[in-house]
Amino acid sequence: MNKITESDSLYRHLEKMSTRELLVNINNEDKKVPFAVEKAIPQIEKAVDAIYLRMKNGGRLFYIGAGTSGRLGIVDASEIPPTFGAPYDLVIGIIAGGDEAIRKAVEWAEDDPHQAWKDMKKFDIDSDDFVIGIAASGTTPYVIGGLADARKNGVGTASISCNPNSRVSQNADFPIEVIVGPEFVTGSSRMKAGTAQKLVLNMITTSVMIKMGHVEDNKMVDMQITNEKLRDRGTKMIMKKTGIRDYREAKELLFKYGSVREAVRRFKS
């Protein structure tokens, strides 16, 4: 398969460029990413609706990936509980090579096509759940095998890749392909491909969490209050929703009930 993600950069002799030239050219390539994501919205829509159906019936969402792709899945999964007040095991990110691979490359970890399923089984994955395989190249054995094993066991599947008609896409019920073209540094898919994957992950989980009821109007009413910035934001949200004018009173309600949603509900009842 001809991998666009591995094709030669459109730029030559990068080492001779000035700092300004490097930054401008990288930025010019980055500008292409949202347009590539836009073309994939119909594919993303189908995946979101399928994930929502599973989640509203008690299912969970798993991400599997290697290297940058795996790290992006872990980042997205880790942000769901504080942002939306969802349980920590609702979205689970798994990377080839385990937690060590989050910070340091683990050699050959991505080459075992059956390890991803073994990793997911540690979380008692079942047919109520959904798996998204993330692989910029679309050829990572860990991800391909994980999706294939998931499908055999009745688990819903989607994929996010940056090459057309890849093996990852062929092993997913809902393939998402974001074709961003060659990287500025040839083959460095942590750049445009990584950005594209992050944008798609943002779109998927944000949309699903909204559909699951974790957002009211445009506010994160279920967010976890874990620092002073969020305490201040939550207090002001309560003041706006209840008409309370006293900042201290609203803050006490937030402390007492633990979330904006619950504080407002208790105040109005």
C-alpha cells in the first residue's frame, strides 16, 4: 500500500531554512488539517451515533493505539472525567507497551496483533462496549488485530487513520480517514496526522458527552471542581443559573453539593 503519511515532504533542505521559514512552512501545512477533518465529518457522525447508542445502554469506549496515536487516546480519555463528571472507566485509553510507553518508546510493542485484545480483556470488555483503533498509517498490527478481535466478540469498532483504504479501516465498522497529506518532516506523523487525530477525538467525545446529557446550554455543569479556576467558573455558573448575587453563597452551594448541576437542582427544589 502506498502510504501518504510516509511520502516525501513537499519541502526540501529544511536544515537551510531560517527559524521564520520553518515556522511559517509548518503553519502552512497545519492549516490543511481542519479542511481534511471537515471532509471526514460524515464518517465521524456515523461513529458518534454508534458510540452513543452503546453508551446510553451502559457501554464504555476504548481507545487502542501505539506511539503518538496511543498517547493521544490516553490524553482524551483522561480528560473526560474532570470535564464532564463522567466515571473514570467510561472512556479507557490503552497504549501498546503499557503505561511505560506513554513517556518512552517501547520497542516492538506495536507488532503483536493479539496483544490489544489481551490488554482490553483486563478491563472485562464485552459486547456492550465500543473500540476506536487509532493509527496514522493504518497499518499498526496492534491496532488492526485489536479491532479484528473486538469485532469477533461483538464489540462495536471504529478507526482513525490518515491513509485511504488501510487495513485498519478494513477492520472497523466505522472507518474514519483524515487524509492530511505528507508531513513537513517526511514520515513524522506526530505532526499533521497527530493534530488531525486529536481534533477527531475531541469531536467524538465532546459530541457523545453532550448527547449523554453532561452539558446544559453550552456549560460543563458536571465538571469536577479540582482547582481554583474551576471553582470560580462553577460559582459564576451557579450565580447565573439561580440568580444568586452573593459570590460566597454560590461558592458554598458548589462546595456543599459538588457540581453545578446538583447545586442548582438543590437550590431550585
